Amino acid sequence: MGDIRVRGDRLCDSLLSLAQIGKTAKGGVCRLALTDLDKQGRQWVINKALALGLTITTDQIGNTFMRRPGSNPDLAPIMTGSHIDTQPTGGKYDGNYGVLAGLEVIETLNDYQIKTDAPIEVVFWTNEEGSRFTPVMMGSGVFSGAVSIDHAYAAKDIEGKNVKEELLRIGFLGSEKPGDHPCGAYFEAHIEQGPVLEKENIVIGVVPAVMGLRWFDCTVHGFEAHAGPTPMDIRIDALQNALGIMQYVVELARQHAPHGRGTVGMVQVFPNSRNVIPGQVQFSIDIRHPDSATLDLMTSKLKEYIAQVASGKSIAIDLKEVSHFPPCNFDAKCVETIRKAANDLGYSNMDVVSGAGHDAIYMKRLAPTGMIFIPCKDGVSHNEIEDAKAEHLEAGANVLLHSMLAFAGQHP
């Protein structure tokens, strides 16, 4: 079994072919969830799966499962996958690599005529990115029971189109009830989306855990007035008060280095006029840490600081939590299996805690779960220039292949 290897050239060709659907001028991909381009991408993947002899099942939230049978149909499938929807200025590898690496695993098993005891499945999840609809990781969230299907169906994009209507429109409103699909174990291969592996010149990241995160929407209320006649000492400037909170978010993360994270990524200023003192500012707050207690402490400090600003300035500030994912520790057996596969295959490897969310977070609730990271150029992701080396893409798929075989078992 140690001599079995995927074909890296074939995997790279698949990634480049899928990237043509929604290709951007800078070489990236814009394929938002449940758009016509997403439909094309989904069908491209399904056609490839059908050519490999796989059976296709789609559930009521559009998650699509592609199965290679095992010798024992009573065993739950060993599953891998990720997502094929992208950011508006996304890259070729985020999510797509996990899906196509899974299909490359199956094609390799076909090449070597290897039968497994348990079935092997590849899945692509609906709306992982959350670029068009919130919440993020919607498909796996509904599948795991963490998100209700009615809540997901009702989510709307900026044009007022909802998820259920768009699933129906593109032909991916399946019949299977989410969660009714069994899973024996789940592995997800992914680019790191950070700089650690490249910096350390390591090929494989073994992911023991994912940082917890809390997302907030903050609204600071001020009072609009003319920028010229209004004296500085009587202004109620929402933007200036909001800036103090934004800076504190970054300082809060630095107080809890090296794993603390604090980001303000979205800002809306009202009325957004050159000569009007801002009367309202809405912005996002994203804080992360791999330790639950520390993440809770960061949240408490944030709320205390905002309360002090509101009291000291006599202004109204609204803070609403919109997402909370506790830190996630993956299955010890899956983690060790990935580590062993990397060592047996001769790949350098190290543990890397993920700072980004992935569908594996939700799958961990249902089955033993593990993640495999490979380096990406300069640690850049969610960007059209996102890139990864062919030999690293191949290495990650080889580790995925041998990890899945360890769980699925080889039929004599």
C-alpha cells in the first residue's frame, strides 16, 4: 500500500480546469454560492464523478455526495471534501483543492483496482464561504444540525434572493434530508491560508485544532451635522468614536498573542458624505483564539470597553453577536493517522492550528474528523493571486489517500 500514489499532474489539471468557471482577470475565481457559475462548477464536478463511476446524492440544502461503493455496504462511508463556492475575489485552491483531491483519491483507487471495505465519498458543501449568504459554512451547518434548514432557506443576498429559491432555480434542491447521510469519518485537505508552513519549509500541516471565533456587528450612533459650521467641541461624530473601538479590537488581539486575532473587515458610514459629520457607523468585529477561556475573556473585555466608550461619550452603541464557533479539537485518531501517513510517505510535517473556519468544524460533531494542510504561496488566500506548488498539492492528496485507506480498510 505504501507504493500507491496519486497523479499530481492530473490533480493540477483538474484544478486549473475548474478554475476556468468564473475565471477573473487576475487569474483568480469568482463563483459565488448558488449563482449560475456555481451551477456550472457543480455540474463540472458531478460530470467528473460520474465518469469515475460514482453515484450522486444531493440533499435539501444542496450538499452533494459522490460515492464509490465498498465491499461492505453496511459500513458508513469514509468521507472527504470541502466546497467549490469562492470569495468574490477568490483563488483556485481554497475549498476546490479538498473536493478535487478527494476525486483524485478515488481515481487513484480505480487505477490500482483497490477495493475498500467501507464506501469512499467525496462531498461539496453549499455556501461555505458565506460571501453571498450568511451564515458561513451553511451546508455543513445544516447537515450537522447546528443551523436549521428554515433559517438557511430564508437567508437573502443583497438583491433579496433567498437560498431556497436559488437552490431550486439552479436545480440543486435535493430530496435527502440533511443529516440522514451516514459518515464513518471525515478528512478535509486544504491550503493553509496562512504563512506558517511556507516559512518553516514544511510540506504537510497536521491540524489538531481550529481557533474559536466570535463575530459581532457594532453600530455607533452619532449626529449628522454640517462639517463647516459645527465647532469641534460640540460634535457627536460616530466615526471618530467607532475608530477607538476598531483600534481596541486590534490591541485586544495583541494582548493575547501569539494566537489572538482581532479584525475589523467591514465598515459602513452614514450618510457617507464628504461634508457631513457621520451620524452612524456600522462595522464588523472578528475575534479569535484557540482557547475557549481566553476567547471568552477577550469578549468580556471588548464589551466592557464598548460600554465605557458609550458611557464616557454619552452615545448609543449597539453590539450584536452574529456568529460563535467555539475552539474545535479534532479526533486524536484521525490526527495521528494523518501524521503517520505523512511520516510513512517521507513528507516533512508539523502541527498547525487553523485560524480559519472550515466545514470540518461541523463534521467533527458527527464523526471522527481530521484536516490536512499544505503550504500556499506567501500565506495568501481569499485573493485572486492565491497559489500553491504542484508538488505540495500532490503531497497533500497522497496523505489524504493513505489516511482514508487506513479508515476504510482494503478488501482482499
